[in-house]
Amino acid sequence: MKRLDFIKILLVLSACLPFAAVAEEAEVKKSFQADEPCTVNVSDNLAHVVWYTSSDSAGYVKVSSSEDDNFKKPVSFYDSNSGIKNIGKFHSVRIEGLKPDTKYSYMVYSVEVGKDGNGRLVSGQKLASLEPREFSTTGPKERESLTLYMINDQHEHGDRVEHLLKNSNGVDFIVYNGDMVNNMRSADQMRECCYLPASRVTKLPIHYIRGNHETRGRYAGEFLRISPCEAGRTFYSFRYGKVFFVVLDVGEDKCDSDEEYFGMANFDEFRSSQAKWLESVCESPEFKNADARVIICHVPVDIRDGSWHGQLHFYKQLAPVVNGKGFDIFLAGHYHRNLLVPPSPKGFDMPIVINGDKEGLRVKFTGKNIEVESVDMNGDFIKVDYKADRFPKRKK
Ligand SMILES: [Fe+2]
């Protein structure tokens, strides 16, 4: 090859390189996907938005409201920690300063990241912006009725989560009452098992409550990033109109010293601290003035023969605090079948309604009246009879 021809080829190749880089970048952008977001643990003044992207990105949410002067112009909230933006495929944004009982709309943005010599660098270029979504804060405003829809013990069956959530039409919010996975291993796993199925079929806010299986696995310490809440811990309370909810967390069901926990468990102390906290909650005017008072907890604190250490220990802590305070119902899972534990002088003075793993539980509050229905995989529903210890099944 003549020297001149060789230089010509080099010139042509180098001229093509920027186009190749641009084409590659465009291809990356084309393949960039963002899941629909989920709204998590919405309370009086606070909401959380979580979503996933197909590759690493930064993220933020723009919030506006015609009902709140502070949000007449959109306000941005970033996925960040102490001033530093988080980079990853999972995004979790806390939206603060909201008004109770107010409707907000929001847009979700994911931003591409590049690398500089010192590490990661946010480029600021928008890659994905999803359709506007809405949520409403909770608060004291009285409602004609309030309905929640609870599923639990799905143990990584994301397809079943999606199927069961299709029966949540007409409710106000969703409860994941624990054991949605076998153990917590990664953000990707939590996407597949919990949030992707929800993002496909519902726009309702979710309260994701920790079960004993979410205390296991190398990612278990990240539960509050996956399910962020105002209290910043896995037990808390919230009100929705005149219904007062207490979320409790048994932790593990076996003794802290059990070999299965490899010396990592400290749940006796954790349960005792919840009982102490609950004492003051029961003294609050919001609790005392509520029409209905509800405990939601993955493990039923059921102290019949065969109950495990976590249940027996928690019962001893809770019974003096809870009994006589006017709680109406305890919503639980864990047993993988429908069961009703009636009120008992030897247990709690409220029924424990236990939802199975192949059913969704609809709980409707109208004034002081509570109606409970269990919907199975076929869409058949089951009316709960408090006098029976198994749910009698009937066709829809
Ligand atoms: Fe469980």
C-alpha cells in the first residue's frame, strides 16, 4: 500500500470515530428503561417514590399541587444522601413538607451518569421522564369509608403478586405484610419480587411492612431504603381519617441465639422497645379519638400451643399495653393460610385475622364498622365470620 493511501484510510477512520461514539451513546439511550414508579409509605406530611432503571442513573422527582401554595410551582426532590446524589438502578426519593389530606402530582426523572478521572459524575442529561402520577397525603379529614388491600407471604412469586394486585380495584392503599421474599439479596431481586409487579398493575400507595424473612440475607440492612418511611424504623403509626394504624415488627420468630441467625439477632430488645413506644402512642389524642384502631404485623402474636419464641416474647411485652386500649383488629400473615384467632382472655381482646399466601385481604372501615373480605386467586371472595376459626368460602 502506498503511504498516501494509508494516510487517507486513517483520516477516513478517524473521521468516522465521533459518529461511532455518538451512535453507541444513542444506542445506550435507546436501551435505557425506567419502570413506572411506586409510591411508598405516604403519611400526613411525607411521601416516598421508588423506581428502577435499567442501568445506573441519578434520579429526582418534581412535585406540584394546586391545593398547596408551597407546590404551586413544581419542587424537585433528589435521590440523595446527606447532599450527595445516589447513583444506581434503584431510586428512592423522600418528598417532605406536604400538607395533610392534599392531592399532589409528580413526575419522575432519571439522569444518565458518566465517569470522570475521580469516579462517577452526573452529566445532567435527562434520559427518562415518566408520565405524571398522583398521590394524596393522609390526614384527619373524615372519609365516608376507607379500604386497604393486603397481601403477604409471596416468597418471591412476583407473578402471583401481580395476579393478586389485580383484585385491588377500588381500595385506598396496598399493604405488603411481610415475607415478600425468602431473604433479601439485592435491589434487583426486590424489584422483581415486589415493585415491578406493582408498577405494572396499580398506582396505589404501598405500605411495605417487614416480615421475618426480610430480616435475612446480605441485603437485609437495606430494608428501610427499599421501604422508606417517616419514622425511619420498621415499626410506626399512621392515621387515615378516623382510622389509626399501628405497624409492628416481631423480627425473627426463633430465639436470638438460634444457630440460623449466626449470632446476628437482637430481636428481644427490639420487641421490648416497640412495647415501650406503643404505650405513648396509645396516650395520643389521635389514637384515643379514632373510630377504629388497627395493628398490622406480619407474625400473628398468637400464643396457642405451638407458638414460637418471637410470638410468646412479644405477647408478654404487648399484652399489658394493648389489651383494654380499644384495638379492633390485628392483621397478620406468616401461616400461609386463612385463619381467625378470636379474642380471648388468654390472648388479645381483639381478633387476629390471618391472610393466606394465595389470597388478598380487603379491609373496609366505615365509621366504627369493619368489614373483611378475602379474595382468592380466582376472584372468589370469602366473608370473614368472627365466630369461626376458618373463613367460610363463598362464590362471588
Ligand atoms: Fe413469615
